[in-house]
Amino acid sequence: MPQFDVSTYMPQIFWVLVIFFCYWLLMDKFLIPKIAEMVEARKRKYNDFILKAEEINKKAQESLAQYENTLSAARAEANAQIAKNEADLKELITQKETELKKELSAKMAEHEERLAAERKNILKKIDELSAKTAYIAVQQLDLPVITRKDIDELVKRGESL
């Protein structure tokens, strides 16, 4: 076998070194720069993605903060509107109560006037009926001294016989 022959070691080593350096130069000049360029492109893409993700995250945080501010402003506005509506309703209720009290007082006064007039009318009718009854009683007792006019005057004064 020729590879075990010591006299062929030096040319074999020479050619191995020549081929090794040729491959090394080829790789150093052509392959390694392309690989390095691809690695750099990937790093740039990765960094771009990270930057874009950070920008999107920042925008999302800003949007969230804006949403929370808008929500708290809307809540505050709603609470203010509720408080205003409650105050308006209380005022309206007070106003309606006052109006109803006035109406009730007016109706009560009107009904009291009617009742007083009816009472006066009934008392007048009772007086008339009492006078008629007294006159009939006097006629049946045959007391000519007491006349209808006397009885009417007594009733008017509110005196008894």
C-alpha cells in the first residue's frame, strides 16, 4: 500500500496542505462572507422585528392608557350627569309636592266653604222646620197668644219658648 510507504509521506502531506489551504482560501473569500452576510441580515431582521414589536407594544400601552383615561372621563361625566339628574328630580319632586299641597289646600278650603254653606243651609232648614213644628204644636194646644211671627222671631234670635 502506497500510503504506508514512508517515502510518499512528504508529497502526501504537501498535497494535503495545498488542498487544505485552497479550500481554506475559497471558504475565506466566498463562503464565509456569504454566511456572515446571511447571519447579519438575520440579526438585522430580528432587531427590526424587536423594534417593531416594541413600537407596537408602546402604541398598545398608549392606546390602553388613552382608553382608561377616556373610560374614567366617561364615568366621571356619567356620575356628574346622574348627580345632576338626581338634583333635578329632587327639585321637580319638591315643586310637584308644593303644587299638590297648594291644590289640596285650595280644594280643602273650597270643600270647607261648601260644608259651611251646607251646614248653614241645614241649620236654616232645621230652624224653619222647628218653627213649623212649634207653630203646629201651639195650634194644637190652642194657644192663640203665640203667633207664627213670634215663633219666627224666637227662632231668629235662637231662643227657646
